[in-house]
Amino acid sequence: MSVLAKLLDLTAASCQDRDGEDGIVMSRVGGVQFFPTSGTVSMREGTTEELDIFVPVFSGDVRLALHEVDRGPGMPARLVGTVSISPDEAGRGTIRKKFEGAGALYELSYVVN
């Protein structure tokens, strides 16, 4: 049986950068970046980015990582945090989990079908 998680949106509750705007990327832990497909997405505190992304969830949990990427060549990417999505969450409606770390807080909303 194939189970899919539909990522609905990502909200910036508090940004890592002092100017209140972060460059964000999301990937599977140990995998390639899937949001955005290239570059970064700029998010300001209090903003929400609509996602509409499907992630396959098969026999075990899928772990997603959110990084904040500083501007400029050679600048480091900081791990904000990780969340796990489980096939056991199917049918539970909208689920919200937090990426929290590196001085930032983001909330991911998704459903598992």
C-alpha cells in the first residue's frame, strides 16, 4: 500500500537572521533538496509559504530537514531542525510539526493519506 504525505504549508514563526528574513531549503534527511527545486525561498517572520508537495511514506518514517542558508558565496547552511512523518499518521487530518533550532522556529502543516 502506497502512503503519501501532502505538505501543505510552512510558516516562519521566528527567523534565524537578525534582519528577520531567512533563505530556506527543505530536503529529506541525507537526501537532495526538494523545496525549492533550486536556490532558496526567502521567508520573513509571520509569513506562510504554500507548498502542495507530495512525499512518499512507505514502510517507515520519513525524516525531513529544514536549513537556513546565509547569503553570499561560501556561507554555511544551518540546520533549523528535522521532523518525522509516519505512515501511522494516515487519516488523522492536518498535522503540524515544528522545525526548531539555530535561533529559528518554523511550523510545517501536512496530511497523510
